[in-house]
Amino acid sequence: MFDFVQRNKRILQIFLGLIAITFATWGIESYTRYAGGRDTVASVNGSDISQREFSETLRNQQEQLARMFRGQIDPAALDNPEARRAVLEQIVAQRLVATEAAKRNVLTSREAVIEAITTAPEFQENGQFSAARYSSYLASRGITDQRNVAELQGQLPIARLAGSVGETAIASRTAAARMAALESQKREVSEARISAAQFLPQVKVDDAAAKAYYDANPADFRSPERVRAEYVVLSAESLARQEAVSDDEIRKAYEARAAQYRVEEQRRASHILVKTREQAEKIVSELKKNPAGFAALAKKESQDSGSAEKGGDLGWFARGAMVKPFEDAVFSMKQGELRIAQSEFGFHVIRLTGVQEAKNRPFDEVRKEIAADLGKQKGAKKYAESAEAFGNMVYEQSDSLKPAAERFKLQIQSTGWVAKSGRQELGALDNPKLLAALFSTDAVKNHRNTDAIEVAPNTLVAARVVEHQPEAQRKFEEVKNDILEFLKRREAVAAAQKDGEAKLAALKKGENPVTFGAAKQVSRRDAQGMPVDLLRRVVAADVSKLPAYIGVAVPNTGYVILRITRVIDVPPGGDEKEYAQRVAGMLGAADYEAYVASLKGRADITINTANLEKK
């Protein structure tokens, strides 16, 4: 029953991070309970998906995307009908797979989950399980160890069942070879751009058109709701700065880590790589007559292009860095000696140019490094001990951040105006969950502290609103010039696209109305700087007749015409097994989608559209 656990321990470990994955917001009990109510978003075989569960899942996905794109997208922009529907589809799919797992008695033992936790790299310190790191993780999620183990015990069977479906796909050698050929194929392409800027002088837009646009799109001209806030940051890093590390502690750590600071013997060598022993012996003979000519000979004769440019120099290296025959030769030579060694790459003419004996790094050299490491350890430990108390204090004494700041020796920091949505530089507040809490009714109207929210590993932030400005409609006079400029650009872009389409039609008739730039060879592997959307069109184009022409409207810019003049089939490199695995992965994903579709086809699913669209 549990051989899967032993063979796929890493899968269990990955699931420790399920807070960033959709079905982390519900436990095993979520798909067996039935609780009807007016807040139901959907029902799957009689089991309800509540508004709360849906909202938490949507928020978690927004946070995950915001982290992936490092705050360069507005989470609010992801809250649209299409995104909400996609999130609901995922929850429904997960609910169905979870139900199947329960029916099939797919189980994971508590002991297996605990073993996965204690061996997870996230909770390791010096090769051992760190209770402090695990406690910090639990504190950041606001859950107990017992609950965490129980949640994982419920979630892992779902992953097992999903994996068992997707892992059965096998890719044929033909499919793998075809994929490799397509990836390596190059297409010679040149482009001609029709810029909207050249049409701007011809565009005329009057105030009446601007006013009409303003009246038709009032929502585009509202100043966003915004606040000024103050906040405190509790982090392992800040707490580490409060923890002094004594000389005695540093000295003891140095002695305990003696092996860590030992530098093994290193040697420096130069080589000239050739194909035959005869070539190697000839080079040795020349070097004996002219030892100073090694670098010049390496540049001229060596087939190792990387080192040849450096006169054959390979730099310093320890044992284990080079292929064994080469290494054995180098570490048995005397400085300045010449020797020939044979390896799988050919024959090496080697000259040993330096020897550094094994030694221990001196205490003074590593003192700062050890102090910094000990400080981090102390900070992490103090953070684990303080996180829960910090969260409780900002909640229980919600009318001020001062008590928490004083107790934990933190600085109360202030922001400028922070908008509820839109791209902005927010520093420690750049977290969708924290922003949502900052603009909640409790924070805005009652001026209460937000909860302590984890914005990064080992980092909690609590904030409070100092001043609030509601959303408001901007007057036409304020935005008239911006609207006029926008309408002019829009008309110019439309003119450029119309002109581009006409020129594309002329090219297909054999005429030559445009001048193309220099040709470049692009492939799926190497875009040569070409934007992804254009590359996708190039590699998918019909090239049965050349030259082939493609026209692409470029938003806000104009139009681009792409000319494909040549198709170059390049022998694929890489490992055949790697391609087979990738094709199998795609087939496995398709199999899983088909499996979920079959479950949906047999399920009784109802959706409350009003609650789905309710924000």
C-alpha cells in the first residue's frame, strides 16, 4: 500500500508548500460534508462549495501569481469573470478527484507524512531536522503541528491518484523524434514594421469626441480608493540584528566546524587537447625546445576551445573536478612538469603550473562569516519564538502598533498614498493578502490593526490605516488632454494596421511595397530576441510556398509584416530520453484532463452564477 510513499518521498515534501496551491484551502472533510446555504457558489454531487472556500482559493491564486511576477501585475486585474470561472473549474475538479480517492481507499499513513516533514529540505539545518524552522513555518500559517499533519494526510492521497493517472503515458520514439526535429528547425525571417507614429500628424480628434468617450467610460476616470498607512515588520533578519554574537560563541562554532573550513589541496594546470598520441608527443617535443611557447601552441592546436583561448589554462581545481585519468596525472606531477594523459576526450598535453597544499582557513578569515551565520540562526530561533506573540499582540491591542513595536524593538514605518489597485512600489506592503486586509472595513472605518500577515519567509507585517480617501470620479477637465492623446494614438494605430494589411495583400500578389530588415534565423529554442507572440506565428506558419508572409497587429504600436524566406532543418541535439519524458509529460497532462472530464460527465454539478460573480 505504501510503496508509493517510499518511491516518491519528494512528492510528499513538495506538498508541504500546498498553501500556494489551489486545494490547500480545504481539508479532507471539505468534500464529505454537506452544508447548504445562501453563500453556496456551486454544488458537486450534493457537496457544496462555499463562497468562503471559493474566495480563499481565488485569493491564494492571485497571491501566487503576484509572487511569480514579482508584483508586476495587479492582482485585482485577475479578478474577472473568466478567472473566477477557471478557479471554480479547478475546485470542482479537485473535489471530484478527492471523492474518487476516498472511494478507492487511497490512504497515506500519519507516519509517512511525519517522515516527509522531518526529511523535507525546507526544515533542514546542518543536515538535521530543525524544530525551529518547522515551528516558524507553522506560526506563519497560524496552525498547529497536529492540524498540519492531518491536512497533509488528507491532501496527499489526492496527489497520488492524480499522479497515477498522469504517469501512465508513454511517448513513442517517433513522437519524441518529431518533437526534437521541430524544436531544432530554424526559419530565416525578416520583418518590416509600420509604425503608428507616422500617422499621428494626420489624426484629428476634437473635444466633442473626447467628451463622448469620457461619458461612455466613466469607470476609467475614477481616482482609486487609497490610504496612508503605518506598519511594523517582524522578521528573522531584523531580530538577528538585535542578537549579539559573542567572541566565545564564534570561536566554539569555528572549532565545531573545523572540517567545513578545511580547504583541500588544489592544483593549477594548463593543457593542450589533441586527437592522437602522435600529435601529443610532437607537441611535447616542441615544448621541450621552447617551454615559453605553451600558450601559443594551445591557442593554435588545442581542441578544447574554452581553455585554448586562455592559452590552455584551466585555473585552480581540487580532486573530483576533472575526469579521472587527467586528474590522476595532474595530482602526481611536480610543478613545471610536462606529461601526456589519455581520457575519453582525447590526449592531453599537461603542464602543472601551481600547487596549493591542503589547509584550514584561519579563524580571522571566517570570523565574519561565522558571526553572520550564528546571527541568522539566533534570528530564526527568536522569530519562531516571537511570531505567535506578535500576531496576538497586534490583534488584541488593535488600536495601535506601538505596543508591539516597543515589545519587539521594531520601528513603526509610514507609507505615502497606497492605492487599492494598480501597479505601485509598496516595499513590505507588496502582498495581495496584506493589501486586502488594509482596505477592509475594519481597517478603514475602525482604524484597527490588520492581522500579522506573512509577506515572505520568516517575515510578518501588521499595518493600520492613518488616512483614507474613497474612490471618486475625476472631472472631464482634469482628464481631457489625456483622453485626446489616447484617442489620437488609437486612431493612428488603426491607420497603421489598415496600411499594413494593404501592404501584406500586395506582397502576396508579388508586389514589393515595403523594405525588410536584415534576416535572422529563429527557432523554438532560440528566438534571437523576437517577441514570443511573433515567434509563435513564425514557427506555425505554412511554409509550403516560400517566401511566406505573415501580418501581425501590434497593440498600441502598429503593424509588423514577417517574411519567411528559408526553412533549415538542423539535426536535433540533446538526449532522446529527455524528449521522450517531455512528450510523456504532455500526454500525461492530457490523460489527466480527460480523466477529470469523465468524472465531470458523471457528476451532478450545479453553479450559482450570482454567487460566483459576487465580489
